[in-house]
Amino acid sequence: MNYLEALQKRYSVKKFDSTKKVDSEVLTRILQAGKLSASSLGLQPYRLLIIESTEMKQKLISAYHNPSQISTCSHLVVLISKKNIDERYVDGYFRHISEVREVGIESLSLFRKNIDGYTQNPNQQAIESWAEKQSYIVLGNLMFAAALEQVDTCPMEGFKKKEIEEILEIDTDKEGVTVTLALGYRAEDDAFQHLKKVRKPEEKLFKFI
Amino acid sequence: MNYLEALQKRYSVKKFDSTKKVDSEVLTRILQAGKLSASSLGLQPYRLLIIESTEMKQKLISAYHNPSQISTCSHLVVLISKKNIDERYVDGYFRHISEVREVGIESLSLFRKNIDGYTQNPNQQAIESWAEKQSYIVLGNLMFAAALEQVDTCPMEGFKKKEIEEILEIDTDKEGVTVTLALGYRAEDDAFQHLKKVRKPEEKLFKFI
């Protein structure tokens, strides 16, 4: 199956087959695709919670407008993005670059200057929004990889943010839940799988210049 | 090459080989992956400009902090997202669903109610930010598909928004340029291709619950 066929078969599952679990090796590969996502300045201003515990999924149901995916999925990935990028975080990033690439930190000073110029933006809302957008690239990569693995998904934004953050004990001064992704295998009786995919006509979506 | 190898080979190109163009069939497939991207409520609150004209790329160079990708890439994709979702847009969406799925519009009334409830949010900033995030899923899909096609990319946020919007004659009451993606083939002397990929250690990126 080529990647366009895989994306064509993908749809946002409304009900998973709760008896089928995503194999841990398959899940690991999907998460690797998330890890390899590009991010602005390489800062990866996010982290992922992977929820497989039935108990925790049960707890989270009340935070969702539509509970059926949460109660039936194999895994729920919660993408959490940073609200600010402090000096300590950037220091850690540069130490890590220095180790991986075996170069002195001082050789990275120009890059550091660029990053500081951006992350020291006094407009915290801008940083928060920028970090959220980076996490949507991860969301895209996870869905794409899952489609290639024939694992079904449903991206979910329809949750009560405060409630989900409380349940997951997120320090909301520093981070927030941005978006979530349910993974699993479509239930046979999920009627949505038979609907034709609707996408904007190309003349409205693309313009060549 | 499996998809993880492809993503591993991907890096943000600093200089493309300006003699190499992305074949139009390959480009079409990559754009199809963008078209097939998931979006919240299926609303696809975005469109894409695909810039292949050398003249237009030249014009845009001054809008970028780093001009080398723009002056050497084969194509530049500009992702434009909507700032508001008006009734007319939603009407068009429902007419389109009705046509594609061959169902009466009245049968979609519950879905319509959900969408209206969301898009009639008086907080325009929230709608704008939501639409921007959706376009980052497209960005992710384009980069992922390009990597599978062995086409190189560089996602670029480092531009002067007003300037790029003026050059592209965007009606900024309705839309804004969100992010751009340069496509092409890496130049042999782009030293960045030899650097080891740096990604957060997994214990900082993933937590299993």
C-alpha cells in the first residue's frame, strides 16, 4: 500500500474495537515518527503522555465531549506543549546538541543568540501559540505513521482543558494540553468508515504561481 | 526505505541545489498528502500557494530572514489560514459534503449545529489560532510525504509576515500566511546534511501511564 492509499483509508474513528490493542513494537515506531518531527529551531517545545491504563482512560472520559473514542481506544496520546522557554531549557538543549554532535558549546553561540532572540519574546501568548503549533506537526506525523502501520486514529480537540489538565496533574504555569490522539483499530460497526472522504476541491485548495 | 529511515534522513535544508526541480508528478503526490490531512471538523480552514515562478521567489526573498532556501529551492509552498469562518464558508462545506456523500443537507443538521457552535465563537483570536494549528498538520503531512519521495524540505517561519502578505496580495482581514515550506533537493555543499540529528532523550519526551 503506498502512502496516499494509506492516507485515503485513514478517517477519524468514532468507535474503536476495544478488544484490539496496538502492539508495543508498532506503537514504538509510530512514536519514533513523532520524535523525528521537525520543530522550529529544533526546540521541541512539547512532550507526550501515552495513556494505556484503562483506569486513567476511564478517569479522562468525563473531560471529553465525545467519550466513545476514549472508552474504546487502545492508547491515548496527549500532546502537552510548553508555555514558556526558559534559560534552563535552552541550556539543556545546547548541552544536548554539544554532546550528540561532539562540538563545543561555544561553537554554537550564533545559533544560541538566534534562539534567545526568539524565546525571550516578552509576549508569552506568542510563545505559547508557537509551541502549540509545533505540537501539531507531531500530531500530523503520528497520524501519518499510524496510517502507514494500518493503525487507526482519531485526533481530538473536544475536551475540557482545565479538567484534563487537573486529572493529568499538569503544572499549567508551565505547560498545557494542546491536542490528543486516540489510537487503535476501527470497530466493525463504526459506520463512519464507509463514508466518502470529503476534501475541498483542488481549485479552492491549491493555487500555482 | 521504510518511513523511519526517510524521516531520519530528513533535515531542514539550508541550501538547495538550484539546478534540480521537483518533478510535477512527485509534487502532485506530495500535495495530495497535504490535501488528505485531517482537520478539525473537516473544515480545512486553509489553502496553499505553490510558488514555482523564479520571479515570485525573487520578490519574496526580502521577506525572509534567511534567503538562501528561497533563492535555491524548487518550489515554495505558502500555507495560508483563515481568520474567521463565516456562514457562507460553512454553507459551501455542507453543500460539498451533501454532493460527495449523496445525502440531503437536512440529514447533516446535527453536525451543522456542532460546527456553528464552534465557529461562531466571538473570540476571533481563538478561531485564528485554531486555523493556524490545523495548517501545521498539513505542514507535517507535506514534509512526511516529501521525505518518502526523497524530496528535501525546509519549513520556514522566519519571515516578515506583513511583507510576505503584501507581496502575495493576501486579504489580511480574512486570511494570513501561517508558515511556509521550501521543497527541492539538498545542495551537495550544504554542510547541515552531515550533522547528527538532535532529538530530546526519550525519557524527556515520552511518559507512559
